[in-house]
Amino acid sequence: MGKQLSLLRDTDGEETKSKVEKHFAKYRMYMLTVPDELLPKITQTYSLVPPSNTNAFHSTTESIAIERVDFERKRDAFIERTHRAVNRLSMRERELITKSYMTHEDVYDYDVYNEMGVSETTYYRIREKAFYKLAFSLQLVVYKDEEAPVM
């Protein structure tokens, strides 16, 4: 029948943590920026390509508008998915994640655990539990390689 999967034992904690942190870095960027390449060009460009009577878009402004809408849809879905995952956490875990990773300013861990009124050890314990819950909820869990020799 094979070895049963133990979800926490078989996960790569460092890689999983790294993926969750990268997810929140992407979240912050989505909240703050719209890439310059998605902004339409102001100057006119001319082309020697004859006009065609197809439904294909050849205007850079139209193409950029479509790319921007696609980007915004992707961004909004990403942000909504993140919010749903964070809302599933316990009150303390949600507070920690929101204050540490979902603000516009970079904050230090000691600022957050002092503001929460918990010890440093408790802060890291809460964060680890929250990261695992988020990793499973957002499907970011990294599993250890099964072929690696067990020592």
C-alpha cells in the first residue's frame, strides 16, 4: 500500500517558508505598482503594414489596454486569494501576518511582537503555524524529495 504521507513531516520547512515570503513580496508589489510597460505610449508610431480587415488588434494602445486589463484581473485574483487565505487564520496569526507582511511599510519582527505584546519565541511559533496554514491554503507547500537518503 505504500508509505502514508505525513503532511508536516514530509514538507521542506525552509523552502515552504521561502515560497510564502515570496508570495507576500509579490502581494506587496501588486499592491504598490503597475509596471511601466503596461502604460500606453504617448507618441504616435507609423507602420508600412497595410490595414487588414480582421479582428486582430494592431494598435499598441489597444494591445496595452488589453494587457493592462489582463494584468489587473490577474492581480485582483491574486490579492483576493491571499485575503481569503489570511482570513482563515486564527485571530493572532492573522494579526501577525497583517502587521508583518501586508502593510506598505517594511517592519521589523521586534516591532510586531512588541506591539502584539508577545515574546520573541511566541512570535516565531505563531508565525511558523501561520506560514504552514497559508502554504497549504495557497498551495505553496514544498515536499521533501522522496528519493533522498534518510539518515
